[in-house]
Amino acid sequence: MKSDIKLIDKEGKRLDGRKRDELRPIKIEVGPLYRADGSCYIEWGGNKILAAVYGPREALPRHIQHPLRAVVNARYNMASFSVEDRKRPGPDRRSTEISKVISEALEYVILTEQFPRAMIDINIEVLDAEAGTRCAGLTAAAVALADAGIPMRDIPVACAAGKIDGQVVLDLGKEEDNFGEADLPVAIAPRTDEIILLQMDGHLTVKEFDEAIELAIKGAHVVSELQKKALLAKYAVAKEVKQ
Ligand code: CDP
């Protein structure tokens, strides 16, 4: 969407003072939920999101079972108080779409063939939303899966890049998402840089698209380090206590 709002000033700073290739502040906590098999709480800029994983457990009802592998069900939900205009509770087109793309991305890295007839449930609850919730939600879900001890080929991670005021920038905030020209959420398996989720809202030239993907992947690698640090912080302490 074109607008008259200036999103980048003369010094190249964005509305919140960030540089073009700078992420919003990110905080990741592993295992805040007692009952879930694995969980994660993430704060990413103004986003506050909880992810809870249950499973692998017997897939029920039985007709959803796959004889050779586990079924992965991610469910993305926005709390009604997470956005300014109260969101009507329950699934809508947007949350169904986000649940689908996140399920498919995570299914790609989980070793589902180790758990025939099982299901793995991943609940992503957005408590506070400030753009980029699918990336933050997938990133939290990946940490929750690792916390649940679910075998994966890699710990997936996501980050978006986009275009504002004619420039390709990393990790759009709320105004940038509303008034910018494009948003490109990307999720990768960071060990191989395989792209496991790629969506685009808005318009980019081929050159800008390449630049945005490269920037998003770079950002995802920074977030990946934070995921690993958070997991180590929990399990390094657990190991110390055990000794
Ligand atoms: O959150 P994400 O960028 O992955 O998805 P989006 O569909 O591009 O939504 C961008 C932002 O719009 C969300 O993060 C929310 O802050 C906001 N939004 C809203 O205010 N009300 C909704 N019903 C849905 C989204």
C-alpha cells in the first residue's frame, strides 16, 4: 500500500530507530508451561506469543492416523485482546492459512516416520500482536518442539524482510507492515538454508525479491542463535542440577 507516511528518515533510520538490517529485540524463554510436553514463550518486538507442544501421542480420531508417519497439527490462534480492534474468537481464513503453512514447514523437519499413527499438536497463541506473528510463532513452535524432545533434522527458524519507502529492510514492525510496499516472511532449516516457508504480500522486483530473501535468511540465522542460546540456558542448568 502506498502512503505519504515517511517510514525511513534522512539518516536512514526507521520509525523505531532501527537500521535497515536490524531486528527488533527478541527474548526467548524455554519451557514456561508445566503441562505441555514442550513449550516456549517469545517476545519479538511488540509480539508476545506462547507455543505449546503435545505429543507424539496416539492420533485420534483414528481416521486421521497415517500408517507410516506422525501427523503434525499446528494451530495458530490470536487472542481476541491481541490486536487493537477486538478479534472475534475462533478460527478465520487468516489463522487457518497460517496454521497450514506452519504445519507444513514444521512437518518437513520433524522425523515423522519415527512415529507412525501418532500426532504432534503444536498450539501457537498470540497474546499481543505487532506484525510478523507467523515468523515469531513458527520460531517459538520450533523451540517448543525441541523442548518436547521431538526429533528433528534441524531447528527451524523464521524471519521476514520487506520493502518500505522503496528500500528492502529486515523484520517489519506494525506501521511498516501497514504502510510499506511488501512483506516477505521466510522460514528456513538453518543448517542447510532450505526454505520451508515463503510467502509474499505486496510487490517486489526480481532484484528486490532476491535481496529480501537474502536479508531474511541472514536475520533468521541471528534468531537461530537466540533459539539455541535459550535451549542451552534451560538444559545446561538442568544438567548442572543432575550432577
Ligand atoms: O502477523 P503476520 O505479519 O505474520 O501476519 P499479517 O496477516 O501480515 O498481519 C500483520 C499484523 O496485522 C499482525 O501481526 C497484527 O499486528 C495485525 N492484525 C490485526 O491487527 N488484526 C487482525 N485481525 C490480524 C492482524
